[in-house]
Amino acid sequence: MCRNALSLSMLNQLHTALSADDGDLRVIILSHTGPVFSAGHDLKELTAKTGREYHEKVFSTCSSVMNLIQDLPVPVIAQVQGLATAAGCQLVATCDIAVASEQSRFATPGVHVGLFCTTPGVAVGRAVPRKVALEMMFTGQPIGAQDALLHGLVSKVVPEDKVEEETLKVAAKICEFSKEVTALGKASFYAQMALEKKAAYRFAEKVMVDNLSLEDSQEGIGAFFEKRKPKWKS
Amino acid sequence: MCRNALSLSMLNQLHTALSADDGDLRVIILSHTGPVFSAGHDLKELTAKTGREYHEKVFSTCSSVMNLIQDLPVPVIAQVQGLATAAGCQLVATCDIAVASEQSRFATPGVHVGLFCTTPGVAVGRAVPRKVALEMMFTGQPIGAQDALLHGLVSKVVPEDKVEEETLKVAAKICEFSKEVTALGKASFYAQMALEKKAAYRFAEKVMVDNLSLEDSQEGIGAFFEKRKPKWKS
Amino acid sequence: MCRNALSLSMLNQLHTALSADDGDLRVIILSHTGPVFSAGHDLKELTAKTGREYHEKVFSTCSSVMNLIQDLPVPVIAQVQGLATAAGCQLVATCDIAVASEQSRFATPGVHVGLFCTTPGVAVGRAVPRKVALEMMFTGQPIGAQDALLHGLVSKVVPEDKVEEETLKVAAKICEFSKEVTALGKASFYAQMALEKKAAYRFAEKVMVDNLSLEDSQEGIGAFFEKRKPKWKS
């Protein structure tokens, strides 16, 4: 596969792979080989020849992959060591966490081919300040890793030779904690962020009380007082 | 009180203290002695022994303190010179302004005890980029003062020995202006931010016209033209 | 005109100038001569003498200029080489892109004259973190260019003698692409940002499919495969 293009077939594979959980899954890392994290949609699939119905299928499948990532019970980390463009940049913006190398770059260059990055803009516009998103989309020019960090597109930037190590460190940290609690926390975070602040608090209060009734929570608090490591059920 | 835990009793005291205004109140500073701004809820109050009803009371009281801070007519400044964790971090995120020392740190470490920082996430998720909030909540790891500034969790970072001076400078600046105008401005800011942009403008236009009809506003504009210091009524 | 005050007459002129499109318009640059980008409303128009109805007219005209900027089919760039205050700062926050010199400064100082910057806060509060917006509005103190960049108020900061060059570079980049595609993209970006994420995706998917049916889009994709420069219709 060339430059990790998000062809319809690739999007379907991603959807299947992301949905697979044998029960032991704790965290997902999206990494890449080669210089490109993902170059976005496969333009060969977006010509007049493939037709409107096919185009609809491509974009609805893409959105369903993006929505799935945030709906999954486990954290999803993007490990970026190169170029992420268009729907590839959307994928980075969508992940829960993103660790990037200092050389990585991010672009929404659809204007170059007359296809404005409108769907990538849904994720990128919710990750970085509006002006940054618009400049990226209007000019098609890439931004570097430090600007991506400055503006919130990625959560961490490290030297190229530390990206894997740092990503695995974040993943290992996540695996130290209760799977059930992390799943409850992730779902509740996205749910409350969609609400107005006072409604968000009412919702979140209920989640906290429910969280406390979980076995893992009482185990965690008990272990804290007994100064021992907790033994999670999940 | 150990590490400024937000016990139910402490939350009730905070609520009472924040609500007290003898008429001369102009600005509130939340500062701390010792190395911890606040370590969040008191875990002893969150065990199975205290029970669900008590837990509900703790979280609803906590939310009511957080909502109160933004509903108050005077600006509330957090002065942070150490560690702010869990609901303590939520408290910093909630204040109108936060001045922090270079050594201060911020964490939402609930996963360590199996209690995801969902209610802190309401405030933190509205203050920093989503990816930063999620990495903090999934890993429980603290971020430093510079990252807190970079991501919008605090508004100013200064050396340890300048925190009080800087906080008092901000507070003194606020006290130079009309209390009535500041109160109108604070309430209107939070109100319009909850609206869609065009509705926000319609609301804000009306506030501006009402503001102009205040005595302090005509005094301020008059003083500007007469090149003298205004004498505020409030 | 003194310090580019946004008098009612100036706002009406701006509205007319921004609306004028002879068909060849591709991008708008708001620049200034002198040390002030804009000092905001003309205080002489906001005294008791001019009266409530006049004040209403000033603020509704100002909002209509701000809304127009984002509703226009072409990108609007602020080129800032000095001080932008109050409604002048609102204007910078409203533009799609802002290029600023290292010496430029930004303030919402209405409290000095007893008129809280509530309408500027609609734009500034949607551009920078809440704490930064509130500190600016409560204290009336200016922030520098680097802080404006850090917090998302401007999209680029360059040395004073490069501001015009950099702004023209961004504008020239925009002009390389299809006018029709850029117009569709700008309108769709603002529309989807006002929706909840999943609704935003459904809307944006449809836009992408429609975008693909444009002549310029198929020309762009065709040119990409034929490794030639596209010839845009618009």
C-alpha cells in the first residue's frame, strides 16, 4: 500500500481491526513504517469514474472509523514519525493521544487537487485554534511538530529515536490501571464534553458515584490506605 | 487539614466563604500554604463505608462550588505554588485566572485509585486541548507549569518568589476599575460563551448598550475625554 | 481618521468594502498605516448625548461586519503591525487568518472607561483559552505577539519588516487554488464547527461528495495523476 492511503478497503480493514477485542485489549497504537503516517484518501477512488455512490461510501466509512476511535473503550494512540496529510491528519487529530517525532509534519492540502479538506476539518478544527485550522486548509501548507504541539494537534513531541519508546511508555502507564475504569472514564469524557457545563457536571457527578461502586475502585482506594499496589479485577 | 483535601466539610466552608460579600469585596484569591494547592477529594469519604448517598453529596457539593466560582460577581484568581491534583486541579481550571509558580504541577491521577477523574475532566477538558486532557486522565501523570501555560490551564507562570507579587498585581489592577462593570462583564462573558456565535453577538450587543447606561460607564468615558482619573461609584 | 477608530461611518464603509466583489476577488487583507491596527469603537459616539438608539446601531453594525467577515466566500487576513484594542482586537480575532509583527500588541481595555469588552469577548473568547480572555478583559492589560500566537489569537508572528511579505505569501498561496473550492470550504468549515461532532461529520461528508462533483475538483485530481498544473475554471 502506497503512503498508507485510506482507500475504502483500508478503511474497512481499520474498522475491523479497531473493533477486535479478545478481552485482553488495553490500548491501541496506530503506527507506521515508511515516511508517511497516512496520506489520506486514495484519489484514484475519488474520480468521476468511481461515481457519487462510491464517494458517499468512502466518506461515510471514513467518518465511521473516526467516530469508532473515540467510541472504543480503550485509549487509541497515534505514533507519528513522518507526514500526516488530509484524512491522515484527521486520523491523528481524532486519536485520544498523539506522540510525534520532531520531524513529523501535518497538512490538510486538499486545495491542491480542488478538494477542500472539509471532513478532516471536523477533527482538526476541534483540535487546534480556528485560525490555525483555516490557514492550514486555505493554503495547504504543512505545519511542523512543534507547531502541532503548540496548537494541540498532538500531545507530545520527542526526538525521532525516542518516539516508539515514549509511545510505549504512555501505553504501559495506561496498562497499569483498571481497564473497566479507563473505559468508563473515556466514554464519560466524550459524553460530558458534548454537554453544556452545568449539565456536564450533573452527568459527571453520577458517573463518579457509579465509578465508586465498581470493585476496582474500592480495591484502588483500599490499596491506597494500606500502602500496597492494587490488584485490579479487569 | 492535610494537603488541602476537598472534604465535604471543606467544600461547604469554601462555598460559605466564597459567597460572603460585605459589599466591599472586589476580587478573591485562592492561595495555599504548604506544598499542595489541593489534593482533591478526601478518599476517606469515598469508601463503601460512607455509602452512595454520601458520595452523591460530596460530588454535588463540589460541582456547586465550581459553578459558584464562575457565577460570582467578582473575579476569582488561583495562586498556585505547588501541586494541584484531581478536584484540586479542577479548582484551578475553574478559576477565572490562575497565576502559577514555575515549580507548580497539575495532575488528574484518579486512575491510580480506580476512580477516573471524570468531574475534574469537565473543567480541565474545557481549559486545555482534548488530547492533553485525555493523556493526563489516562496516565495520571502530572504536567509542569510551562505545559499548563502552553495549554491554557493557567494564565501566567512566574518564578516561585514572584507568585504572590504577580497575583496581587493582577488583583490590584482589577480593583482599579468599576465593580459594577466587572460584575456585568464576568456574568455576560460566561453567558455568551454558552451561545452559538450569532446569538452570542445579539446578546452581547444588548449588554454593551446596557453597560453604557451605567453611571460608571459615562463617568469613565467622560474622564477619558477630560484626561483625568475616573471616580467610580461602585 | 484617528487610530482607525471603528466609528459607525467607518463600520458602514468596511461593510460596503468587504461586500464588493467584481468577480475577481480572491482574498481580502485588512492592513493599516500608523502604529494602531484599530483602537475599536469611537468613544465620542458612545456618550449619553448620542443616546441609546445610536448605541444600538453602532453595536449591531459592528456585529454585522464581524459576521460578514466569516460569511464572505473569500479568506480574510488581518495584517497587524501595531496595537489592536477593543473592537480592533475583536476584528483580528474574527479574521480567518492573522499575521502579526513581533511588536504588535492586543488588548481588551474597556474596563478603563467603565465599558467592559463584552462584544470583543465574543470573538476573543472563541479564539484564546478562557483564562487568557478573562485576564485580558478584567485587567485591560495588553498581551504581546508571542502570547497572541501561543494562545491562538493570531496564526503567525514574524519580524516587523517581514509582515507584509509573509501576508502576501499567504495570500498568493490562497490564489493558487480554485476560488469555488475555497468558498465551499470556508462556508462548510464555519457551518460544521457549529454542529455536534457526529452531525458535523454527516454534514461534511455530503460537502465532500458535492465538492467532488465540481469541475475544478475533477480537473485538480486529473492534473495530479497527469503530473501537471491544474487549470482552474474559477
